[in-house]
Amino acid sequence: MIRRLIGHIGFVAAAIIVSMWLMVASFAQTAPETPDAGASAAETPALVFPDRGPFNPEIIAIPQADMIAAWSRSAHADLSAEAFAHWNSEGEIPPQCAVCHSGAGFRALHGLDGSPVGMPEHPFPIGGVVDCETCHNPRLSEVKQITFPSGVSHPVVGVEAACMSCHQGRESGLSVVKATADMDEDTVNEKLRFINPHYRLAAATNLGDIAQVGYQYPGKDYSGRFLHAKPIGTCVSCHNPHSLEIAEEPCLTCHQTGNPDDIRIAHVSFDGSGDTSKGIKADIAANAAKLMETYLAYAANVAGTPMVFDGASYPYFFTDANLDGVADTDAQGKVVAYASWTPRLLKAVYNWKVVTADPGIHAHNPYYALELLYDSVEDLASADGMNVELGDMLR
Ligand code: HEC
Ligand code: HEC
Ligand code: HEC
Ligand code: HEC
Ligand code: HEC
């Protein structure tokens, strides 16, 4: 059923491909030059298609059918994914969620549907995905900057306006600064709760110090946007905009391998292992594991209540007083969310979550990730009662 629905969306979309030639011209970056196509599209009269009909690709050849197929198999079109189905039982998507979880909400946020620019005031129907018109909207090129959760606005060109609007997370290091202001670093404060940066926030990590998605420790310098090297410039230099996959051959122009997991430029070992033959991803993973080990030790020894992480259930961090490695449950059988946060613990755990919420951080901004991880371990280790060696770990 869902497949058929997606197929239907796909083919209706295909029907408007002709008009899309115009929209594609609005992508200011790497779109290949097709001078004649633009001109002929401008002369093509508007066609009216019936709502449903015999759009069988075997009967009527649809140009760029492969792009439509790639999109329909991608996460952006996966109507059954939690990211789109989460609101099904409620029957509508609140505006503050719909702006990223439905194409219609996204268009409303940016005024692409004729509504005023800004957070819409009404809910949106369920069943919306990241549809064609999210990116192929002629007015998308009018969006010149995107505001991040830190309040910082960053200039954007072309389709990055879309990617950066949705893949920016929902919190920034400033949320943590605000929550912990005027508190003693190592005193448990019952007002503190885990702050979740949200998911797959590639655009925010990519901008590093500019967007400040991480909690940045005072007195430290942080890397800004990971600019990579020309012609790698935007999200779609690496991600196919429809399948979202990373093609490996383009990486080979500059890297010895096309497998992003194995790519490394850095000559130093950040995780202290001395092994510089593995990908930078492995250093980030090792330092993230070190940070987790350190914050769990801090929770038990300094905050005074052992903690456990469970990535499958919100809010991810739970009390584990009996140290059995499983979240404790209360008298009603409900799991007990961790409640013994100190400012120092919240900062470090937040940073760990930022780094691990972006599965591509090794390519989006490896240095920012390594800086956040190092500084968080270092800060936890400086607390009284901690016995942690940084060893050969590097920033
Ligand atoms: C997440 C954003 C995004 C979504 C969603 C998306 N596209 Fe695209 N599409 C792009 C970008 C970016 C390009 C330009 C590619 C390039 O620069 O090479 C593009 C290019 C195209 C092109 C022109 C390719 C060419 O030869 O220049 C067509 C046709 C197209 N898309 C159709 C669709 C259809 C149909 C859908 C929905 C089924 C869709 N796209 C959904 C981002 C998107
Ligand atoms: C700035 C854009 C943005 C906003 C605003 C936003 N989300 Fe998300 N959300 C995302 C992205 C991107 C993902 C990544 C989906 C994934 O995990 O594959 C996501 C994932 C999710 C998921 C799936 C997590 C999982 O484990 O798969 C849920 C549930 C969710 N969001 C709920 C919400 C709710 C509730 C709101 C409103 C209160 C909201 N989101 C607002 C961008 C956003
Ligand atoms: C309207 C919001 C929105 C826009 C615009 C958007 N995305 Fe997404 N993206 C999402 C959501 C939501 C998910 C999670 C979907 C899911 O879990 O099925 C996602 C998933 C992804 C994934 C994960 C794929 C996977 O296999 O898990 C990648 C990669 C991605 N997007 C890249 C991009 C790029 C690149 C652009 C710009 C060309 C872009 N997105 C534009 C909301 C958006
Ligand atoms: C240098 C190439 C490169 C650039 C540029 C890039 N990415 Fe990625 N991205 C990757 C790699 C590598 C991964 C890890 C997944 C993989 O290996 O397939 C990834 C993963 C992701 C994921 C998570 C996918 C998943 O499977 O969960 C999202 C979302 C994403 N990128 C969005 C973006 C956005 C948005 C931008 C622009 C701000 C961007 N990417 C720029 C290479 C890149
Ligand atoms: C035009 C040359 C070029 C291309 C093409 C290229 N890269 Fe890179 N890449 C670089 C350079 C240069 C650096 C180092 C940048 C820096 O440190 O500021 C780098 C760094 C990286 C890093 C971090 C390595 C480290 O040790 O810090 C990753 C991961 C990466 N690239 C992934 C990719 C992927 C994935 C692709 C293909 C989708 C790709 N790159 C394509 C030039 C390129």
C-alpha cells in the first residue's frame, strides 16, 4: 500500500517534470549546463494532467525516471519511517515539527507557498515526505540565509537552503549555556534535564564554530565550516540529491580510497593508538567511546548516581543505581530517566550526543568532532574525584 502510494506520488511528480526544467535552472551550483533545455521549457505550454491516469512508464517514457526511482527508494520518501509516521496517531503534524518533517511544512516556513515567511501557526496533514517540490521550488533560490538553533544566520546558495534548513538539529551549545548558567559545575541540580540536539544534524556540524551546535568550552578555539576542497563544496557534491547516497569514485580524485570509513588525511593519531592507517572515522569513534566511559564514571563517582545509555528509548540516559547495565524501573515499571545532572555532566553528554547524532561527521567536520570530544573528556577529568588519564589522546 505504502509502496503504491509512493509510486503514485512519484508519477504525479514525473508529470510535472517539464515545468521542472525551469526550476532546476535555479540551482546555482553544479547543475550541468543545458542551454537548449531551458529555452525549450520556456516555450512549452502549460500542460494539464488528470489526477490519476495511465502514467505507466512502460507505455509513456518518462525522462529522468531513474531520478524519481532513486528518490522513491530514499529515506526522504520513506513514509513509514518514524521521521514521517511519528504523528500518525495524532492525525496532524504540529507546525514546529512539520517544517522539517513534511514538504508542505518546509514550504510554509520559507513562504514558498505564498504564506508569510516564518514559523507557520497551523498544523499540517500527516503523510508528507521530503517531496520533489521541497527542493524543486522556483522560489527556493530566494532563500538567501538559514537561521540555526543558535540564532546565527548563515548565507546559502541553491539547494543547500533546503538541506541546511532541515539538517540543522534543534538545539545548540547555547541552550546548554543557558540551562546551566550560575550553577556550580559539580553540584547536582534537579532543574537540569538532558538536552537532545535532535538527529542527523549534518549541516550544523559542517558549520562547526559558525553554527555552534556543540557546547564549546570557554577559552578554547573551535573549527569553523569544514570547507573540504574544491570542487567539493556543498551537500550535493557528495550526496546524490535523490538517492542521498555517496558515490565513491569522485573521492578517488583526491583520496586513496573511495570508502568514506577508511579516508584519512591527518598524519597524527587523535585517539592515541598511534595507528594512522585507519580512517579518521575510527579516531572519532574511539574518542567518543572514551568520552562515554568518562561521563559514565563521572555520573557514578561525582554526580553520585550511575547512568546508562539506551539509544532506543527517549530520553536516552537513565538511572542504573544497581549497576546491572539496564535502566532502572520505578514501582509502576516505568524506566527512570536520569535526574542527577550536574552542569559539567550535561555539557559533556550533550557533546557526545551531538557527535554521535551525525553518522557522517567524519566527512562533515572531523576536526570539530575531535575538538568537542577532547574538551569534554578533559573537562570531566578535571573534576575532583575523577581518576582519568587523557593519555596520548589529541585535540
Ligand atoms: C532533497 C532535494 C531534492 C528532492 C527531494 C528532489 N530533487 Fe531533483 N534535484 C535536486 C538537485 C539538487 C538537483 C540538481 C542536481 C545537479 O546539480 O546535478 C536535482 C535535479 C533534478 C532533475 C534534473 C536533472 C538534470 O539532468 O539536470 C530532475 C528532472 C529532478 N531533479 C527531478 C526530481 C523529482 C521528479 C523529484 C521527486 C520525485 C525530485 N527531483 C526530488 C534535489 C532534489
Ligand atoms: C530543524 C528540522 C527539524 C525539526 C524542527 C524537527 N525535526 Fe525531527 N528530525 C529531523 C531530522 C533531519 C531527523 C532525522 C531523521 C532520521 O533520524 O533519520 C529527525 C528525526 C526525528 C524523529 C525520528 C528519530 C528516530 O529515532 O528515528 C522523531 C521522532 C522526530 N524527529 C520528532 C520531532 C518532533 C516531535 C519535532 C517537533 C517538536 C521535530 N522532530 C522537529 C529534523 C527536524
Ligand atoms: C524538509 C526537510 C528536509 C530537507 C529539505 C532535506 N532533508 Fe534530508 N532528511 C530529512 C528527514 C526528515 C530525513 C529522515 C528520513 C527518514 O528517516 O526516512 C532525512 C534523511 C536524510 C539522509 C539520510 C539518508 C539515510 O539513508 O538514512 C540524508 C543523507 C539526507 N537526508 C541528506 C539531505 C540532503 C543532502 C539534502 C539537501 C539536498 C536534504 N537531505 C534535504 C529532512 C530533510
Ligand atoms: C565530503 C562529502 C560530504 C559532504 C560535503 C556532505 N556529506 Fe553528508 N555524509 C557523507 C558521508 C561519508 C556520510 C556517512 C554515510 C555514508 O558513508 O554513506 C554522510 C552522512 C550524512 C547523513 C546521515 C546519513 C545516514 O546514513 O544516516 C546526513 C543526513 C547527511 N550526510 C547530510 C548532509 C548534509 C545536509 C550536507 C551539507 C550540509 C552533507 N551531508 C555534506 C559525506 C558528505
Ligand atoms: C578535490 C579533492 C577532494 C575530493 C574530490 C574529496 N576530498 Fe575529502 N578531503 C580533501 C582534502 C584536501 C581534505 C583535508 C581538508 C582539511 O583538512 O581541511 C579532505 C578531508 C576528508 C576527510 C577527513 C580526513 C581527515 O583525516 O581529516 C574525509 C572523511 C573526506 N575528506 C571524505 C571525502 C569523501 C567521502 C569524498 C567523496 C565523496 C571526498 N572526501 C572527496 C580533498 C578531497
